[in-house]
Amino acid sequence: MWPFGKSTAERVKDALNDNPVLAPLGLDVSEQRGAVKVRGQVPRRSLLGLITMVAEGINGVKSVDLSEVSVEEQVAAPAQSAPAAPTPSVEMPQLTPERSVTTGNLNGNAQDMDSEIQEVETRSKVAKAVLSAIRSNGELADDPIDVLQSGSSVILRGVVDNDHEKRLLEQVARGVSGVSGVDLSGVRVAQGAKAMAKEKDQDTGDTVYVVKPGDSLSAIAERYYGDPMQYKKIAHYNNISNPDLIHPGDRLRIPG
């Protein structure tokens, strides 16, 4: 269950796929120590700024590297010269021009597309501003919250320690200029949320739990997923052959 068991890279990719302009591009994402690298191809250079804006709305992202995103700008076809006067010949069948493959609105009128990209990028700046406001709040700063954009509204995903923090989260988000609505359906309350999300594998971005005396895999699964039977998933992900044998100090990665 998000945000536990989803690495930073996975959450950035989710955010890109939730964006109607970027979703059709199938961009690949990797991350290490907060540095996010995006790979793939875009049809317009103006999309690069949008990718950065969306990625920076994800908690834990420190930098965005687009050096491996190639840009394939569409070039207008050269004007054709007027046809020469017809000469007697065998009549040839008329050929129908091949239709180009399109990607949503991305291959439409260039001016309209740039306008759409600029509008979405402007809205994504609001999501980044909301995340900054959350990070600046003393009570919410350490809560694992991501911010996505949907029109002039923002979608919040993550977990907070209590109902008071959830109300405060909405209040802070609504206080940011440009926000017309706040969707909290992806935010849940879990006591100790800050501590649960604090430990991270620096190389993979996986959530890590350090086993304490008296712990069991089923209890850990209950804590992170709300279902003790999910212990099998944790055991498999950490190559634990005997789920009854875990030891204090073991570092368990929590899968999605």
C-alpha cells in the first residue's frame, strides 16, 4: 500500500502516467539517493519542463536528470513544386498517402499542442508549490506525501499520523494560490507513519523496516498493509525461506 512498498522511482512513474499529456509516452524512470533519471523519447522539447515539474511533485525527489530523454521535433514537409503538364502515358492508380501514427494530442497542430503543454506545466507548478508548503509545515514536514495535479485541483497521496494532520494537510494545500480543490482520497491515517516511512534503502528507494524484539512478519504486514496475511509477500521479497525466523536488527524491504 502506498507509500510503503513503492520506491521513489515507482511513484514518479505513477505520476507521469497519471498526467494525460505524458502518459502515452511510456517514459522509464530510475532513482538513486533522490536523483531521478528519466529515459525515453518525446515529440516536443516543451515537454521536458513538464516532466520535471511532475517529478518534482513527488516526495523524496532531489533532482531530475533528462539527459537520456531524446526529442523528436516534427519537421514540416517541404513544399512541393507544381506538377508538370501531363504527358500521354498508362494511367496509374491513385495512391493514398500513409497516415502517421499519433500519440493522443501530441501530433496535432503544433501551436495548439504547445498551448496545451504550457497550460499543464503551469498547473504542475501549483502541485510543486503545494508540496513545498507541506514540507515547510512543522507538523507535516516528515509525512510521506506526494502531490499530483488534476486541472486546478491537487491530488494528495500518502499517509499521516492522525486525523488532525489530515485536516491540516487539506488546509495547507487549499492555502496555496491557484488551488481550487483538494482530493484526499489517497491519504490514509496510520499511527507512527513518520517512523514507518523514515527508513529507506538508499540505492533502491525501497521502504525498509528494522526488525525489533518480539516482531513477526505477520505483525509487520499488518502494520504496513493492514492485512497480516501479506507476510508472504514480505518473505518472498526478502528471500526468507522460513517466515518464522526473523531476528532483531534484520532490515526488511517492504514491497508494493
